[in-house]
Amino acid sequence: MKTALTIAGSDSSGGAGIQADLKAMTMNGVFAMSAITALTAQNTTGVSGIFEVSPEFLAQQIDAVFTDIRPCAVKIGMVSSAEIIEVIADRLSAWNATNVVVDPVMVATSGARLIAEDASEALTRRLFPLATVITPNIPEAMTLLDYEVDSERTQQNAAMLLTRRFGCAALVKGGHFVNEANDVLAEPAPLDDEGNHLGDPLTTWFRHKRIETSNTHGTGCTLSSAIACALAQGMELADAINAGKAYLTGALAAGFDMGKGSGPVNHMWQY
């Protein structure tokens, strides 16, 4: 069986974060493992508290996984401080981790900010260069680039700008648009013999039916985890994204009317 590690924060209500990742990974056929960056007091209406683990203990968690059951892929979610980010980057580099999916979690579905201001720079400087792909939504892409995204053209431009700037593939998710939920992937162009990119980033669109639902708690966590699972199982990036989006679409369509706010997706929808 293939394996995957999620490095993220815990969601006490079970719909997002580590809990969503473990459910999604299990349902996508891999053995799921975790290293917890923070505990949150959270439910469908919002985040009321964050308790970050120490960088030293996070390093112990990551090392414990890699020394025993090496992950075939790694998904990184909520990382709330620069110190935590530095530790993750150091340990993943030391272990030569592969198939790294970074979901730059900056704002929860409820609107709560989940990352400190000084952590944004560390995120782009230390973690993005290790990533196979990053998966920002439109508000996150605009924050990362200071660039307005209000159409498919600017969404595609944002993906290409992220890839040029950070050197990794970038999937800019379109779920925040009112009438569509199309995502666009930009991948770095091939390199020549001198290490220069041969042209502009290559782009691919993923067009799926928009599911009309207010039960969207944990969508970003779920998609990035499903993509990591597909990469762990040997899929090419575009195929992995298609598989991840198909799983998320099913989970959204079968979502729960649970809680007083934005309810969770149904990770067990196949059953």
C-alpha cells in the first residue's frame, strides 16, 4: 500500500485540517499518517482559538514518520508561524521528501485568518521551492501576488505568475467565482541544457460542474490531500488533479447539513 503524510493543523469539529486529510487519504487508498502543527478550537461557524505545537516537537513527529514508514507523498496544510515553516522545510529537505503538495492555508472558509503575517514570507521562501504543486484558491493567489483575479484570463495569468516566481507548479482554484468552479494548472516549461526554461509555463484547465451547496468546510484540505494520494500512487500531476477534483466533486454533492455554519463535505460519499 502507498503511504502519505499530512502536516497540518487539527480541526476539533472534524471537517477540515488533519481530520479531513486523514479521511480523504484513507478513502483514496493510501495509508495516512500525520504530523500536527497546531490544535484549533474550531467548528462550522469559525475558529475560536489556535494552540501551536513547538517546532521541536513537530520535528520529532516528522522524523518519527520518515524513520519508520516513509511517505510516498506529503501534503502540507495549516502552518501558522515562520518557526513552524522553517522546521518543516528543514526536515523535508533532510529526508529528500517527494510529491509534496502545499495548500497555502491563509484564511478559513469562515473568514478567520490562520497564518501569522511574518509566516507568509517564510512559506514562499522555504516551502514553495520544495513543492511539486501549490494549490491556492483565488483569495490566496491574490494575496501571494498582490494581483487582482476576476476572470478566467487573470486566473490563468495568476497561475503562470506563481509558477514563474516560485518555480513550482501552481493550481489556482476557481471555486470562489459565483457561476463556475474551474481550476487552472501552470507547470514550469522544460529546461534546456543550461537550466533555462524553454518558454512560458504550460497551462491546463480543469472544468467540473459546480455543486451548489453551502457545505464547503474543508474543501481545500480535501482536494490537496486527494491530489497527494494520486501522486503517491504514481499518477502524473494533471491526472492526479483530475482524480482529486472528481473525489471532491462527489464529496461536495453528498455534503452534510451539519452544524450551524458552513457544513463539512462528505468524505465517505462512495459508501
